[in-house]
Amino acid sequence: MKVFIFLANGFEEIEAIAPIDVLRRAELDVVTVSISDCKTVEGAHGIKVKADQLFTETTFGENDYYILPGGLDGMLNLSAHEGVNELLKKQHSAGKKLAAICASPSVLGNLGILEGKEATCYPGFEEKLVGATVSAKSVVEDGNVITGKGPGVAIEFSLKIVETLKGKAVADEVAAGMMIK
């Protein structure tokens, strides 16, 4: 299984880097994917990150996990990418794992993926969670989808992903190693 984190120009840096770090601490195979034609992707605060692969050169498999960091411009770029949208719809229809944080749960909402689910997002994007029951919780897991509120919960969001993939004991061990109570 591979965990793919999609990077689009304007992504919220902590919402991409925290999951990369936390999931790799849990010994998960994390691959960052640039959705543009360049591996170097610039975040919302000017931090440039070199993705592992370009979207166009990535082979996606049956047991993948897809993560969407937030950031307004990043979310808009993800939402406008037809390839990402097709992958997300296919992933959801197969009941496979998806996670999105901050503004990016709206990408899932726009695709109908949150229909009938509880979800959270950055304040102001609630109306984009089409069909969802909007939660005030920091991190919400409902079925195959995990959503997170924003930058301040990036580690909690990441640990929830670890828990769903490797169990609570591993998530707790990673948290303890990071001095998180």
C-alpha cells in the first residue's frame, strides 16, 4: 500500500509536511505527488517542496490512500485537476481511504463523496461540504473518509490516518515518540 499526498501550488505547508513526517514515522510508504508539470511545488507561505513524482508519471494501485492538504489556492488547484477528481471518485466508489484537511474537504464535497457523512473543514467552507453533516470536531472519521479542520490539527489528523492503517497502538507509539500526550 502507498499513501499519496497530492501537492498543488498554494498548499498549506504544515498540512502536507506533518502527514508526510507522521506517516513515515509509522513506517508507511508515503509518496508526494505534484499535480503540476514541475516537481517543485510552492506552498501558501512561500515554502518550496520537491515532490517525489509528477502526477503524470505516477502509477496508482488498488490499495492506495489519498490525502489532500488544504490551503485556499492549493484546494482550488486540486479541485480543478480532472485527473485528481477522477482518482478521488474511483477511490470513493471502491470504498477506499481518503483524507482531506482545511479547505480541501470541499473538494470531496463538490464530488459528492461526503454525501451522508459527518465531516469537518476550515471555518467558512462548510457550505462546500455538500451532503455532509458538518461537525465542530477537529478531526472526523466517517467510513472511508477522514477530514480535519485546519493547520493546528495537522498532527492529530495524521495520527488518525496512522490509526486507521496500522492501529491505535502504533498511532500511540508514534505520538509518544513525538512527545504528544
